[in-house]
Amino acid sequence: MVIGYLYTAVRGNSASYLRRLAAQDTEPGFDGAVVWSQRLSDAYQAGLPAQEALRGWIGAEEHPTAGAIPPGAKFTELGDYEELRQLANPGHVEPPLPGPPPEPGYFPDGTPFDRSKGWGPLGPLTTDGPGYKSATDSAVRYVPAYRGDFLLGYLWAAETDDAAGFVPRVKARLDGHIAESRWTTRMQRCESEGLSPLAMMRSWIGAEEDPTAGRIPVGVEERRAPGLPELNVHARD
């Protein structure tokens, strides 16, 4: 049974793993994706070119959730990522991207950048509802999200409880807050599929760049903060 596809760019040195959603139950599928993400990260740190790394796993021993690339497997070239996505998960539609803000100079909830214009309308602050908890007293692990070379913010996950979120970088301004909206949608989906916060965060490392949420690069260093207040301070750089 095909459970997913390892792929690499024809030009450049990017690579990632795409799950076949119908092949495995949710938890094993995500566990397998995390294994491949870690393997790709290790290969990147070791300085292996992407295609060389993928060739090195052909015929290797099967992993209980990540599976194996059979001996003699060969690369197949497709026109673009969308062709591969439809091959793996035909008909599957990603949640829609958040729309633009109602007016230039305003955050998505209607709060103006310029506080002299007022503070409303502000949405109610809640920690309930679908998705992970948005607050924690635990230490947190976090990774940076980029659009191109521009740092949008930090995806984080609590070490000891069911909390996760995205902290926009202050200098990213509106782009950071729109990215946060996209990451919130992604996290709600991951939580509904049974993925733990830390596994959720790690599963996005090396994934294809999203025009709104950006990307978490392959080989990125996972960092630790004693708590959310410290991460919020770090995001003010």
C-alpha cells in the first residue's frame, strides 16, 4: 500500500513528504510524516543533496509507520506540486485562505495599526472552541515561519499540555497576523485529527510554502522558551 510520496524539486535542493490521507489512520499517518520530516532534516544537516538523500533510502528497512521505499524504485517527474497532490489525495481541498483585511492599515479583526484612531472593534478573547488551547503555563517549543526570506512569526507547542499557537513577529505587522489566521485553521484541522501539539508542529517542518502561512524550512532548529511570555518578547525583535 502506498502511504505517501517523498518528493524533491527538479531544480534546487528542496524536498518533503506528502501523506496519502486514505492509506493510514490519522495518528500513524502523522507519525510517519514526522519520521520523514526528521530524516529529511538530518540529511540536510549532514549536507546531503536532496535527490541523493532520497536515493539513499531506496531499499532501506521498513519503518512501522513511515514505511519503506522498495528496492529498484525510480524517480517519476511531474509538472508541479499540484499534480502530486492530486495523485496522493484526489479531490482533497485545502481550507480556504483567509481573505484580505477590510481596510488598509487595519488588522483582520478591524483593529487599526495606528492606536490614535481607537482600539476597536476587538474580537472577544477566548481559549475554548475547536483546536488546541491557546494559553499554557508550560515551557514551549517553537520554530520560525518564513515567506521567502521574510520572518512572519513562530509556531509553538507546549511541552507538557494540550496547547499550541502562532506568535506573529511584531515587524511582520499585518502579514504576521494574516499568517496567524492561516496557522489557526491548520492547527484546528490537526487537533481534530488527533495530532498532539508537538507532533503537529514538527509535521510542518519542510512542508511546501503557503502564500499566507509561509513555510518552516527543512533543517530548522527547534528552540525552547520557558513560557509564552518569553516567546512574545522574542517576537518583538
